[in-house]
Amino acid sequence: MIGWDFDAVLAAAKAGDEEAFRLLWEDLHPSLLRYLRVLVPSASEDLAAEAWLEIIRGLGRFTGDERRFHAWIFTIGRNRAIDWHRRAARRPAQPLPAELLDHAAEPLAGGATSEDPADAALEAIASRAAVALIATLPPDQAEVIMLRVVAGLDVAEVARMLGKRPGTVRVLAHRGLRRLAERLPVTVKRRNAV
């Protein structure tokens, strides 16, 4: 969670303070983008931008604490992803050949706070690998893992967002984390067991 006075920053952002909004954006955008990369990898950045536009429009009407704000942000992102899937189902797109895409130059938003480029690169690689591994899970497990672990939302908030019972969310998280543990390389498992 945020290390500064959330209520004061939120009130300032609602009043139009750009610096306050920047603090909120810097705190939440990396997690929102990672979440959307699991739901819709090909359009995650566009969906995040759409979500932030909606957040800006609705910020003045938002009421609640910091945890509720986080849940609100991720609910908006999830709704954008659902809308994207509906549009995609109506108008299927033709995939581009892989040779035309340059994934190596694509930065991972957020992440390293170090000034050392090597640290930033290692963190970006680790984040990318974690998101890619989570994306291999069944969609319901991947979404729950992203909301619980990456977004930091509690079980009740995730259950409310997804329209599921809290017990179902716990089971999906447990199954997803167990599958992820099974897919980790043996060397990583051994190192963590010591």
C-alpha cells in the first residue's frame, strides 16, 4: 500500500492536483498493467490507458478508503478487459507474424526503483517471467492470482469483483499457486527449501 497519507492525496487528486494524481498513478499503474497483461496480453497497454481515462472521469464520485480504491481501480481494468473480449468476439482480428514484433524493446511498466540499469533490467525480466508464468494458468486461476498477489486485494474484494464466493476465490488461488509451484524449475524449489 501507499506510504503516504492516502486520504490527503486522494482529496488533492479529486481537487485537480496533478502531483497527487501522479502519486496515485505511479503507485497503481504497474500492478494494473501486469494484471491486464494476464487478461489481454495483446491489448494490455491500451486497456490500461482506457481504464485510467475512466478513473479520471469517475475520481470525483469515488468514496471509500485505500483498499476500496484499489478494488475500484482493478474493477475498472477488469471491465475494460471484458469489453475488449466482447468486441474481439464480434470482430476477430488477424494476428501479425511474430517476425514483425520486437518484444525485446518492449519495457515493463513500473518496477525497479534503483538507478542501476542492470537492476532495472533484471527486475523487468523477473516481472515479465512471473506474469508470463501466471498467464499459463487457467484464466480464472490466473485472474485470482493477479488480483490477490500482484494487486494485493483481499479475498472478499476479489470475490465481489468476480461475482464468486470467497471460498471459491481461495480454492482458485490455492490451485493456481500449487500449479505455479509445480512449474518452477527444480533449482528454484531446492534453493527455497533450504
